[in-house]
Amino acid sequence: MLQKFFAFLILVLCTATGNAQVPSDTLRLSVDSAEHLFISGNFSLLAAKYNISAQRAQEVQARLYPNPNLSVFYSLYNTRTKAFFPTGPGENGGELSAQLSQLVYLAGQRNKQVRMAQAGSRLATYQFYDLIRTLKYTLRTDFFNIYYLLQSAGVYSEEIKSLQQVVAAFNEQLGKGYIAEKEVVRVKAQLYGLLDEYNDLNNQINDLQSELRLVLQVKNVFILPIADTATLRSFDPSAYPLNTLLDSAYKNRPDLQIARTNADISKLNYNYQKSLAVPNLTLSLAYDQQGSYINNLTSLGAAIDLPFFNRNKGNILSARFNTDSYAALQQNTEATVQENVFRSLEKAFSNDKMMKTIDPGFLSGFDRLLHEVLINYQKRNITLLDFLDFYEAYKQNILASNNILFNRLIAFEDINYYTGTEFFHP
């Protein structure tokens, strides 16, 4: 009877393995498909596109000249003739006067406004590309994190199913003297610990699923990542030297372009504020029917503010300080870019070296090892706890391997992110 029980137990353990369950409403996506879905449907990107259009409209507005001003005055009532809206010359008639005026910007104020609007459009464009860069990094990080966590979840699922079957078999045989109660308690404790870890892992996967669904703008589906592991393993951190990565970052990284554009805008604003210290000129053309020293007077006029009290000193000083501030921020961003690129490449080398320590035959040899452990357990050469320790060791190795593979991949994604260039496409 004891041999039959162990034979039954071994059969249970051999048939209890399987992958983690995948919901029926599953959306299977490759990285390319996910990015296409992201580019075409993300609302944050759509809002950023509208912002670019809005800034370009400001360019159109900045090029426009101020509207001319027309003033017309006409007599309402003649007290001598008691007539409303009198017409004609003389005291029995009325008075008509008109003035057409035009504001003329001096000191190149209009051109400076145009250049500031153009810089604002460039800034909105760089902000759009920086948003794409950031969201794409989030997409890929979540995508591959889910991928490797699902691989780990499969290991938990296998071990949990095995232990659940063992516990069921032990419960049936507990009162028949075939198994000690302390072993049953030990197996149950390990099962409950695995269930708790598995639940935490599923919560982590579900949180990532929620974030990924928001990036992709999809609802009520479980996203199942599909990865080309051969391509991922082929990434080589030595493929691009540090100088090439730095040159690309200085040229293409959007947040650096944003810092540079903000510095340019601050300089343009400083020049614009200085130009405002020069008063604008108003030219006018006037007609007076009979209210001047002669009838039907036509005259030209010019008006300009006298800059005695307000020469825009406060705004000029503020703009100069802002220029210095944005110049310092630009230098800080450039230093940050250099350190980011260097550190990401360093991490890529470190994680790639770590990946190469993984025995490629480890996973393929597990089935053989499991069979040998089962035979030894059947022959009572090892205890049940030794067999369960083997499962636990296998689980820990798989989890560590998946973590190493994920960290290595994210190191390459960091290079893409920090250089603003897709050197490594998964």
C-alpha cells in the first residue's frame, strides 16, 4: 500500500505542472503592436499635438500688425436751430470730424514677438517628443516587466498545483499511518506561503496591467506580452561606444532641447523687454469740417509716450535674471545627460555580464533532474522535504534568472531613453 501511495503521489506531481492561467479576454501584443496602439490612441499625445497647433497659431498672431483706429465725431444737437444731427456749414449747420490712427511698433518689437512665438512652437514640439519618449519608456518597462513576472507566475502556479495535490493526497492517507502529521503540516505551511507570494505577484502584475492599459488606452483586457527572446539576448552593450551615445544624446534628447529652447526664449524675452523701453509711435490722419481755424481742415499727426517715469526697468531686470537662471538649468541638464548616458551604459555592461553567468542548460535540464528526484524519493533515498526543497530551489533560480533578464533589458532601454535614440529595438 505504501508503494502504491508513493506511485500515486509521483503521478500527481508529474501531471500537476502547467503555466499560469491567462484570462479569456486577453490582448496578445508584441512591442511593435503595442507602440502602434500607443501612438495612435494615447490621449496625452493627442493633447500635446493640440498644444503644438495652439503654439503655431500664436506665430500667426504675432505676425499680425495692430489694427488702425477710426474715430468719428458728429454734432448731436444745434442749440441755435434746435435741430438734431444738423448738417451744412455755418452756425446753423453741424460739425463733423474724423481721425484715422495707426500704432507703429519701434525697436523691432514685432519681429521679437514673432521670434518668441516661433521658439514657443519649438518648445511645444520638443515637449511632445519628450512625452513620447517618457511614455514609450513606461510602456516598454511595464511590457517586459509583465512578461517576466508572468514567467515567474508560471513557476508559482506549477509548485502550488503540485503542493495542492500532495496536500489532498496526504489528507486522504493521514489516518492510515502512511505519512507523519508533521510532514503534512510542513507541506501545508509551504503551500500557504507560496499562495501568499503568488497573490503579491499577481497584484504587482495587475498594477502594471492597469498602468499599461492607460498608456495604450485600452479597457477591460488582460495584456499578454509577446517577446522575441532571441533578439533580446542578442543586445550587445559594446555595439556603440560612449562618445557615439553622448553625441546622440546631445543632439536628440528632447529634455535637453527643451532646456536649450527655454534658455533661448529667456534671451528673446530679455531683448523684447529692452525694446519695450522704447515707446511706440502712433501716426494719425484727421479731418475737421469746421471746428478749426479753417473749414475742412485735413491734418497729419504723430504721438509718442515720453519715457520719463517708466522705462520698463523692472521687467528688464527680471528678464535678465531669468536668462541667467535658464542658462544654469541648461548647463545642469547637459551635465545630467552625460551622467545618465555613462551610468546606463555601465549598467548595461554589468547586467549583460550577469546574464552570461546563467547556465543556458539549466531550464532544459530541469525535467531530467525532476525525474531523478522523483525516482530517489520513490526509493526513499530522499525525504519529502528534500523533494520540496528541490522545487523551492528551482523556483528561486527561475525568479532570479527572470529578474536578471529583466534588469538587463531595462538597462538597454535606459540607453535608448537617455540618448533619445532607439539604438536597441526589442
